Amino acid sequence: MAVLPPALCALSTVAVCTWLSFRLGLELATVGFLYLVIVVVTAISEGFWTATAVSLAAGTCLNYFFVDPVFTFRVNSLEDCVALCTFEFTALVVTRLSDISKRRAAEARAERRDSERLYQTSRGILLFGASGEPSGLLTSLIRETFELDAVLLFDAMSVRTHSSGTPPEGAAERTRSAYLLDKTEFDPQTSSWYCTLHLGARPMGGLALCGGAISSLVASGLVTLCATALERARCVERECRAEAARQSEQLRAAVLDALGHEFKTPLTTIWTASSGLLEMGGLSDLQKELITLVDEQAQKLNDLASRLLTTAKLDRGDFHPRCQPVLCSNVVRSVVRGLSDHEAAKRIRVTVPPVEPPASADARLVAAAVAQLLDNAVKYSLPASPIEVLLEPRDGKAVLSVQSHGEVIPSSDRERIFERFYRCRVSEDAPAGTGLGLSIVKRIAEAHNGTVWVESDRARGTVFYVALPLAQTALVIDDQVCDSLSASGGAPDVSLVQ
């Protein structure tokens, strides 16, 4: 069965209403109200122009059938003009209100659909998992969820562009430009958004959304989701690297600890035997020279084993120094008195302020750091040159400095010399070392929440600084305790600290 056009249906309704009203003998006011209802319904359902046609038909019927004299048209009738203006004004107002209501309903449906899609996208991002590169998955997820022609994502960290779909020509370059210029723009010709990914105020990439009905609010939401997903992936990657490094450090510390202990026992036996043979005497010159060589090399190996044990203990996760108020000057004097090289000890000059505030430190660990710094100063300074040790309070810290004169340390090496096993280029012709000493000094300073650094130039020479926090209570570590630190010859063994 054929369906009548909406305008013809509305006019038929006016005709039926006119016939019924005339047969029932309804008054003018009643009939006019019925026509008004028909105009309102037509304006809501069919729009302004159909409602205008209905208004003209209703006004004509009202004039012909219900205004005296009936069955005649009264030209310029006041009633007819009022009715027609009322019908037309009603049609206009109702149509306007209906259009606004429909538009707002459509916008609400679109916003709800966009919210559902954003939620679906965020849920998909959470399901990506902790492994893998999220950029490629992100582009596919956004394109499928929002029914776009193409999605491009430029990751500034990896300097790579990931895409899904068929992007318009030049989209990859415009995506990079959005990141480089830190600018978001919309291209109406291709219906494409080119946005900058931000994490706070720092740009981290670009995003292109091509060929879809995407509002600026939705584009902003997708930018936030993509930036969060990339940062989440980077955080997970950093955590994995940190955990791998932590496990590697634990394994290395365990190996060093095992090697140190395994070497200690036979080395002690060899050193004791060689020293005993030298003390017994009765050796020929060649025998004495060979035994002396064995004794010296055993001593060096014993020192290396001690350093390995020290490094392993300082790297333990449960290691904590036993901090007490201590005067660093007492520790320095005890280390100097315990030096086996008396000629080197004569070169060391210690300067102490009139009033020295105590530092909060573990005296044994500080003694180990001082012994290492003095040993380096003796090895790498000019022969017979003075070695200055200065103690002073500075910026709420107890600062200990060791100054010597020798080769200048290049600025490029001043951070790396505190790394394990790293030796400065200028020390290649100097006495051999293990590359562990300064790393132990740095670890000891960090264990006390302190710092260590070096300054080096031709005028002043090379100065190593160790800054330790000041104590908040009275001094309790005296000279007798510090003297006990030099019992092992001025090189305290951290393995004694449990």
C-alpha cells in the first residue's frame, strides 16, 4: 500500500478536522484551537514549511466555514489575519524549538558514543600488557574503534612513525611537524587532526587522526590516552631494566664476595710463609730477591682481595653504616699514623679548624675512604710534593679535602674515575691500580647521605672532596677508638663492619 506524503497527510488532517467541526457545530474559538494543535504537531514532526502550508489551509478553512457569513471569504478579515499570524508564529517558534531539541539530542548521542569509544580505547590500552611496543597496537585500536581511514603515531623517543590504514599524502611529515612545532591543527580537506602528544609541558610525539568525524574534545582525549600509554610503556621498560641491573649487581656482589674469601686464605698463607722465610735469613741474594718478590706480589693480591670484599659488602642491599658523632681529624690522624710508608706520611699535612664540628659517620668506613684518598695522592702526585688534608664545615656538611700535585685530571674523566675499574688516561704510566678505590670512596660517601667530587687544574693541583652530614648530638667517639682503626696499618678493612 502506498504511503501518502507527510504534507498531504497534514492537509488531509485539516480537512477531516474541518468536516467534523462543521458537522458538530463547533464554535470559532474551539475550531481555531484544534487547528493550532494540528499546526504544532506538524511543525514538530515535519518542519517549518509543511507547518506553513498547514497554517494557510487552516486559516482558509476557518475563514470560509466558521466566520460569518459562512461559505464566503472575507477579505482583510481581522479574525482571519489574527488566526493566520497565530498559526504562522506558532509554527515558527515550535519548529525552532524542535530543531534545537533534536540537535541537542543528536549531540548528546554523539557525545555518548564518543565517550563509549574513549572508554573502549582506554580499556584496550590497559589490556596491552607490560611487554611489547604499544605504538603499533595503539594505532590499530584507535582506527578500528573510531572507524577512521588512518591513524599515525610518531614516537619522539624511538624516532619512529607507526601507522594503521591508508593515510593521506604527506600525513607522516605533518605528524612530525606537529611534534616539532608543538602545534595542533585540523585539515578540513581530509578531515584530519594533527596533534602533539604531551606529558605535562613536555612534547613526546605526534598523533594524526585521518578521515573521520572526530571532534576537538575527542581528539584531545585520544592525545591524553596515547601519551599516557607511551609513558606507561616507558616506565615498565625502565622498571625492567632497573630490576635486571639490580639482579646483576646482586650476582656481581656475590661473585666478588666469594672470590675475595676464596683468595684470602691461600694468600694469607703465602704471605705468612714468605715473610717468615725473610725473617729466618740464611738466604742467598737470589733466593732473597725471589722471596721478596713473592712477598710483595702476595701483599698486592691480598690488598686486591680486601678491596673486592669491601666492594661486595658496600653493595649489599642490607648494608647500613653505624653512624655516630665523630671528629674526622681524629680519623685522619689515625690513618696517617698507621701508614707503612713513613716517607709518604711525612709529606701529609693536616689542617683542622679551631672548632671542629663532629660528623655523623661510621668511623671505620671514613677511615677506609681517607686511606684510599691518601694512597691515591701518594701514588699519583709528584715525588716529595706536599699532600694537604683540610677539614672544614661548609653548607651544613663536614667537608674533608685531600690536595696533591701531579697530572691534571681531564674534565671528561672527573665523573668516570668514580666508576668501578675505570682508570684515567693520565694514569696509564702511573703505578698500577685496580680501579676500585675511588668507587669505594663514593659508595661510602653515598651510604652516609654525603657526596664526593674532584677538582683539578694546574694552579691548585688535584683536590678530592668528601662531604658528610654533621652530627646533631655531642661527640662520643674519642681518640682511643680512632687509634684502633690503624691497627691494620692504616688501611681499615670494611669486612670488619657487620
